[in-house]
Amino acid sequence: MTAYEELLQTADDEGIEVIEFTFKSDIKGLYSDNCIAISRKLNTTTEKKCILAEELGHYYTSEGNIVDLKNICNRKQERQARNWSFEKLVTLKSLIKASFECCTSLYELAKYLDVTEEFLKEALDYYQSKYGLYTEVDNYCIYFNPLTVCKYKYKK
């Protein structure tokens, strides 16, 4: 089962219908009343997966109508849903695992994680804003800019 199919299964398990929809604007996805609409204009499953993750993030983190992004509370909920999608698709452990696979560029890392480069860049920015220049996971240190994973020689 692909990661996109797993997200579709998660939606189904939660009673959320996922449909492809032709929006009149450049909207890529929308969550409302246990239904997620994904734009038919999205060309790849990778793009669809990133959007579906964010819309599932709305299901788990948002409440009410937050379409008006001029409202600071709505923008905050939009950010929470986006952050949920980053933590779902670009985990810290997946960054460590990718380092074992010798991913040396954002392109290679995005391809390995099956996310768009834009999504990956935003995820790394999110982690840097959350943790600062680096964070420690297990016996590894993850630096976010430039992305570098180092293994400790000795356990702390």
C-alpha cells in the first residue's frame, strides 16, 4: 500500500469521504463536514498526497470555517494543519533514514520521502522554527540548514 493509499485509508477509517473536484480557482484542497476535495488539476500522486495530508490535518486540528485567512485565528489553524502534515509525511526519523540512503540534495530527499520539494522545504523550515538550528533524536543530531544528520560516537 502506498503512502497516499494509507492516507486514503486513514480518511476512510475516520468516516471522511475523499473526492477529486474541479475548483474554479487555484485551490488545491478543501476540508469540510467530513469531506476532503482534492483538485483534479494536481498532476501527481505525490502532490495529491501532500494536499491530502494537510486536509487531514484540518480534520484533526481545525474547527469551524477558516476560509477567511485575514482572520489571525484562521491563519493559526491553517498553520496547525500544515504542521500536522509535515510531522506526518516528513518525520525526523525519516530524515535520519534518508541520510543512510545517501540522499544528498533536496530533490533526492523529496523523491525518497515522496513529497514535493516545496513541501519538503516548508517542512524543514517548520522543524527549524520548532527546534532551532538542530535537534537530537536517538543517537543522531539533525541540523536543518543545511540539512545534515550526524551520528554520535558515544551514547549520551
